Amino acid sequence: MESKKDGDLIFLRFDNNENFLKELGIFLESEKLFSGVFLSGVGMFKNFKIGWFSLTKEKYMLDSFKTPHELISLSGNISLKDEEVFPHIHVSLAGEDKKIIGGHLFEAYVCNTVELFIKKINFNLHRKQRNGFRPLVFD
């Protein structure tokens, strides 16, 4: 992974076969970037897991995909959860058939490349327990 910063704007380029969430977490920790927003993410993932939160079961229902999919969009935010950096990421991806799938990203390996832009936020974002969930709050 390579990075470039311009004030509060950060560009990250991930390379083939990198563990996306692991490398992202290492970068965020090293930069002490605990509050931010994902502006844009494009590229490809393979060997990824996405989930959808079931309100009735009160847990994520996960699906795994091995084949490469185009990363159509990536959105989310960066906050602290239990005093650790937490990138909350949702993705839309398209396979060879061009049909879109999406959900909360749990695991992904880069296929070819992923290009990601992040905007650092200059106030504190964190997850706080409330009514069985942990919504994003700020101070």
C-alpha cells in the first residue's frame, strides 16, 4: 500500500493480494487517524465477505465470495470503538454478470488495485452503546 497526504485529504493505493482491512487498520493506527470519512473507493476485491444486519436475529448474516468483483462504491466512516480504530465500511460490488451486491464489509483481498480517498475529521467520532446498538456519536 502507498499513501499521500494533502492536509486532511489522504489517498491510499492498495496493491494486488493485500489484505484490505488489515492494511487499512495498520495505516489508520500508525497515523492516529481515529475520525474520518471515506470519500471514494474504487478498484476490485476478491475473497471478500459482506454482511447484512438482521434485526430479528440481531446479528450480521454473512456471505463469502471468492471471484473478483469490481468495487463500484465504498462509503463509511472511521471512529473509535472500545478505544480501538474502527473503519465502518459499506460496499457495492459487481461481478462478471454486472449485477450489484453490497453490504457491510467484513473481509476483502485486493484484486489488481484499490484506490481510496479519506477525509480526516477534526472532531472525535466514537461508537457508544445505546438501545442494544452502538451508533456513531461525536464530541
